[in-house]
Amino acid sequence: MTRFRDVLKNKNFLFLWLGQVISNFGDRLNQMALVALVYLHNPGSEIALAKLISFTIIPVFIIGPIAGAWVDRLNRRKIMVISDILRGAIVLSIPFFIRAHQILLVYLAIFLTFSIARFFVPSKMALIPEIVPQDKLLVANTLNDTTHMIGNVVGLVVAGIIVNIASIGAIGGFYIDSATFFISAILIAMIAKTGTRGHVKEDLVATGKALENSLRRTIFSEIKDGIQYITKYSDMRFVVYVFFLLMAGLGTISCVIIVFIQSAFGTSTRDLGFLGMFLVGGLFLGSILYGKFCQTVSKKNAINLSFAASGIAIIIFTLVVNSHPNLFFGGIFVGLLGLTISPIMVTTNTLVHATVPEEVRGRIFSSLEAVIHLAFLVFMFIAAYAAKFIDRFWIIIAVGVIYFICGAARLVMPRLRSA
């Protein structure tokens, strides 16, 4: 059975993994700092939070599909290095905009940062199968998703503390975030060249052809090809269903649960950060247990079971925090949520890698991102406006109920048909 240390012996993957641990951690520092800024100007406003988050999601639709087509043509490792350098430089400018009270420029910088990320993300996902053998992909994806979890949630935990330290604050968080991008660029640059994409001459030729073909609208035909591949395979249709359900639910509670926690505990970021610490513990443990013991379990059954269990965890967490806002007990059930939901991302990414040919993976991941982020964005704004009329408690409970029903129904239905 493949273990984490076996995958990390691959130096190329090790450099990629370390780079993501660092950059994802820093990336969430700026998001938590922005949440604190919104709280200061518009406390208790789901709409204000939704507008902020939309600046990070809209680039998926504007830049994502085009970026995915270019990723399949150019050197993926170099795209990642250049993306990190550009993002580091842009984030470095944010503190100056804050000091100048130019909040609109702060949002513009965030928009540009996440626009460049549209080139980075599909490059990373398409690069993993190039540097990791097929029989180690599941464990590699487990580590990759663990990296994303640690960067996302630990970044929130640390930022929740940092923004309350006067000598550091949100501005210091952006400086740290900028540094993490530059460090990530150095680590990714150390990855050995793979395939036939590593020669400068070939890269220049490919770039010229990409520009010429894009002007002839070939890019858009390749986006169409990506969508056709998604609809062609039953496993890919299942992946789209899973990602849509997952992101629609997360979008629904994304802003609502932040304000719900702020209202319950009476702080802007501190308790939000500590609850995130429990969440990352559950995510990390769930990824380890799944990668170590469940490699032979049916992927679809694992996903459906995860949805059912995570729905229960969401319901219990909401009931506990609403009636007795205790940080420890709330954290226990947040950790349970992380434990139950972590197998979903690992398994779906592995299904994509096993189903889709290498030459179109960039387009597939970009098309998938467009679908799932659209679900997140639409349901986020619907829930933000609905929170004006419906208690936040019931919105979060509804997501838990839907997750449970969808997961349990898909587990039970095949058994009923065969009975």
C-alpha cells in the first residue's frame, strides 16, 4: 500500500507540495484580513461579505476557460512560477492601497491576484499526473488536498490572531502573503523538466502558435471540447454532480456561517479562526485515514457516505453553537465535519485524473472550476439576500439536511433496485 512518505520521496512532487503548503497558507492570510476590514465597515452584513468573495470568484468565468486552453499548450511548470511571482508583486501593493484609503484598489488587486490564479490552478492539477506514477495518484491527491486544507484553514487561524495584534494587523498579513508567493515560485522552479514541454525553443513556438490560434478563436473551440469531454464520460458527469452539490452548499453557508459565528461568540475573527483550527484537524485526519485505509473502497460510495455524514455534522454543529456557544464543543463538531467531508475532494480529483486524457486535463479542470464556482457564487448571493428574511440558523440547517438526503439516497437506491 502506497504511503505518504513514498510519494514525498519523489523530489518533483515534494517541491510542488512544499510550495503549496507555503503559498496556500499565505493566500488565506489576506482573505481573513479582508474579512476583518469588512467587519469593521459593515458588521453583520452577509451582503458585504458576498461582494468581497465575488471578487475572488468572478475571474473563474472571465479568465478560467481561456487559461485552461493555454495551460494545455505551454510549459505548466513555468506558468506556475510566473503566476506566483506576479501574485506576490500584486499582493505586496495592497498595504499601500490600504494606507492610502483606496479600498477599491484593494479589491482590484484581489481580483487580479485571483485572475492570475486561474492559470496556476489548472497547471498544478494537470502537472501532478506528469510527475507522479499512476499507482500513487490517489495518495498524491490526498497530500495535495491536505496541503490545500492546511493553507486555507491554518491561514485563517493565524490571521484571526494576527489582525488583533496592533503591531502586525491586516497590513502585516499582506506582507507575509506576498513573501509566501515568492518562496513558492522558487520551490516550483526547482521541479525537474517533464515531458517535451521543457525546451525554451519549443515554448516560444508554442506561445506563438497559441497566440495565432487564439486570434482565430481556436481557444473557444477547445473550451467547447472540454465541456464535451465532461459530458462524454459517466464518471465525469458524476464528478460534476458532486462538485455542484458540494459548492452550492458551501456557497449557501459561506457568508451566513461567518456572521452566525461572529454573532454567537461576539468577535470578528478570533473565534472564527480557532474554529478553523478544529476544522483543519478534521480535514487532515480524514485525508490521512482515507488515503491509508480506503484506497480499495468504491469511490462513489465513499463520496455518498461523506455527504450523508457531513450533513449530520453540519446540523449538530449548528444546534450546538445556537443553543450553547461553547468554543470547545463547537470545535469538536467542526472537526467532525472536516473528517467526514475530506474524502470528497480527494476522490473526485482522482476520478478526473483516471478518466481524462493528459492533453485535455487543463481544459477539463478549468471547465469544472467554472461549473462549481458558478454554483458557489449564485447560492452565496441567494443565501446572503435570504438572510434578511430567514434566520441564519435555518439556512445552515437546510444545507445539512440536503447533504444528508442526497448522500443517503444515492447509497440506498442501488440496493433497493437490486433487491
